Amino acid sequence: MSYKTSLIKVAIKLTPNIMIIWVANIILKGIAELTDFNFDIETRKVHVKTMLYGETEAIDVWIDGFGIISDEQSHHFIIQQAQSNKPWLNNILAHFVGKAWKIPALPQFASHIALVAELFKVESLESENN
């Protein structure tokens, strides 16, 4: 792992969840309110709880295991497991889980995607992708 990647991991770990919730709620104003957020970069687990405006019950989403699979020519994003407290959302998530989704190669982001790919590199999933 490079020095840059290690530094980014530390920054992610030190970023308070309340700050992420605050920024997300500014962006989502009028659409939804993020009420809980937990991201563990080491175990690759995410939990998000949000209230969509006009709804009476919160939506919880848990993602367990995600990463980027890279080869010489491309990068793919994969989610190992995901679930929600809403059956309709579980049906949508089922279409994404276990599939390697190609990350578009945009020249202006080439150096950034290489760094993100190193940060979220998943070696154990490469055999599943082939």
C-alpha cells in the first residue's frame, strides 16, 4: 500500500460521521434526510439510514464487502452483500450484488481512479470475476 493510500485511509477513519451526515443533508435537502451513517474501511462495511421526504419510515441499507477489481486495462466495482429493511429495495440491490460493474475510463480522472482502485483493491474477488 502506498503512502498516499495509507494517508487517505487515516483521513477516512478520522472523519466524524456527524460531518458526513451534515454535508449529505445539505446536498439532499428537499429529497431526503440522512439520519445515520457508519463506514468501516477496514471491514468494508457501510450502514446508511435515511428518511425520504413524505415517507413515515426510515430506509436502512447495509453493505457488507465491496471493492475494486483491476486489471491492466480496466477497473470494476463489486459489492459482495447488500440488504435493506425494504423488500422493494432488496430486489433492486439483488441486481447489483455479486456483479462486477465496469468503472468508465475517463481521462480527466485516470490518476484519481488508480488511487481509489489501490485504496479499495480486492484480491479475493478476482477469481469470482473471471
